[in-house]
Amino acid sequence: MKIQHQNIAGWLLLHIGRPLTQNKFAALSSILCSMIVIGLSDYATGIHVSLVLFYFIPITLAVIRFGWRSAVVVAIACVLLRVIGDVVANEGNELPSWYLWNALTTMTVFLLLIWILDAFVSLHRQLEQRVQDRTAALVEAARTRRQLEEELLAVGSRERNLIGHELHDEICQHLVGTALAAQVLAQCLAKNDNALAADAETIVGLLEEGADKTRKLAHGLLLSEISPEKLCEKLSEIADQANGSGIVCRLRHEGNTRVSDADTAAHLFRIAHEATRNALKHAAPRHIDISLVGTDSAIVLMVADDGVGMFADPLNANRENAGMGMRIMSNRAAFIGAQLIITPAAAGGTQIICHLPRSPDAS
């Protein structure tokens, strides 16, 4: 019985939410058919058996589908139909004195029912319109937010390219030129058996090392796009740079790891780079494992370390303001339709997982 009541309520709410003019002919046919069936039944039961409650059906349909004015017309028609049926069923005899009073009472009840139903229908449609307006506003806000995220990422990419070109074309060339000048000075000092020749060679080495680091930094900043087939190669460069920091960083890749486009590959690279950089800066790990695994349904990038971990302090675990780097990684993952998951690693550190579902037409 409870399930039946829920089904009836759901049917009423479904029809209440429809526009008044939708399926107008079908609604009118339903009202007329129900009135005829109830009127014939009322005639068959005679004057002493009342089926007045069943007239609520066409009146309710009229309120829902055509409004209260049409419902008043239907209510009057129902009362007249009932009176005519009772007159005919009474075989021409005069109706009792109380019958007129009952007819007026019935009409009053019908009008009260129409007033209550019309108020309920109006309230429901107002609420539904508010929900639709709110939904449209949320959709527009989400679209605007995504557009802003795209613009911010585009601005960030342009700024990185600008800084990368400045480092490569200006600072790096300046360091190389300075190193060459220092090399000439070192050679002159060596010819004169000057004791400072060794120091000059040391300066040359430092300048060359600085130029090499500047060149690598510029190269990383200029990676706004990465060819999909070169993603594993670029991740290997992240591992090599981490190994140069005195820890063990391993890269593992298996399955079909080819992503759909260069932008997606660049975002995955940036996520891996930021996760590795955060581990080196904050976790003091001994090992970092970078893995890229491709399946038929998704591509999973994971960076795991055995450092102190961001979950070592329960107060810091799952904190929304975990840092700008985490927010940037989350935004990058959301931008390409992926999910970023941060959990404790089995070795006691932290693992950052980026789960990217494949598009239906991906090979």
C-alpha cells in the first residue's frame, strides 16, 4: 500500500510540473471520460448512494492541466450531472427537501478543493521554476569557472614560455659568454704560471654548471605542450633530475600509455613534476617511484615516496588548504577530466594518483 501511495504521489507531481497546454486534448478527453463514467455509476447506484468523492478525479485533473477557472466549470458540470442522474434515477418523483442542501454543500466542497489544489499547484510550479533557474545559474557558474580556469592556465603557460625564453636567450647566453671569458683568463694565467689559474678554472666550471642548470630550467618552462608519444621520455627526465638530488627515483610504465593530445600529456607531466618537487622539498624521502600505467579504460599516473608524508600529522590530513601546489595539481587534473587522489603510501610516505578515464573513441 505504501508503494502504491508513492507511485500515485509521483504521478501527480509529474503531471503538476507539466505546462498547462501540454497534451491538452488528452487531458480534456480524460476529464470528460471520467465524468461520464462516474455520472453513469452515480445514476446506477441511485439517489441514496453518493459517489461525490469520485468527482474529485476530473476536478483535480482540470486544476492541474487547465487552471482553477476551468476546474470551476468542471465542478459545476459534475454537480449538474449528478443532479440530472438522480432525477432520472428517481423516475420523475420529486426529490427530497434535503437534496438541494446536499447539492449546495457538494458545490462548496468542490470549490474549496479547487482553491486548495490551485494553491498547491502554484506553489509546486514556483518551486520547480526556482529549481530550474538555480540549475541554470549553477551551470552558467560552472561554465564561467571552467572558462576562467582555461584562461588562467593559458596565462600561466604564456608566462612560463616568456620566462623560459628569457632564461634561454638572455641569462644562459650571458653565462656561456662569461664562462668563455673566464676560460680565456684561466688560460692566460696558466701560461704565466699564476697560482690563481686553478681558481679561475673552478670559476669556469661553476659558470658552466650554472649555464647547464639554467638551460634545463628553461627547457622545463618551455614544455607547454608535449607530444603524446614522448610523455614517458619526459617523465624519465623528471626521474633523472630527482636522482641527481641524491635519492633513488624510479620510473615504471606499462600498457598503452599514449594520451589523446599534447595538452593532456603536458598536464600529466606537470602533475608528476609538481608531485616529485613537493616530495623532494617537504617529505625528505629516500625513494620516489613514478609509474604510468595504461589500461583499456584509463591511464593512471602515480608518484609515491617513502618520506615523512603529509598524513603524518592527523591535523594536516585531507586539509583543503594543503598548499598551492596541491590545488594546482587538482585543477590540472580536473581540467583534463581526471581525478586526483592523495593517500598514504604503503612505505609510510604519500602517494599522489591521477586517474584519467579514456574517451570512448580512444584507441
